[in-house]
Amino acid sequence: MEAVVGNKRKFDRPVLVRLGKGMDIEKIGFITQDDLAHLGVASGKVAV
């Protein structure tokens, strides 16, 4: 729990993630990684 709300927060960039194209269902998540080049994923996408 401290990783989200404590003094040593690691997940401090919340985002809403749409579960599917054309769907109105969203979940809250946190950006965990900005650069996914090592996975072969193009820029502009992040890990949540």
C-alpha cells in the first residue's frame, strides 16, 4: 500500500485505461515504465 499512498510512493502517475475500442469501461492504473523499446514497442505507448 505504501507504494501507492505512502511517503515512498513509486506509483504517482495515475491514468485511465480504456478496456477496449469503442467501450466506455475504464480502469484506473499507474504508469510503471515510459520506454518500452527493449520490448520492441513503438514510442508513444507506456506500461501500466
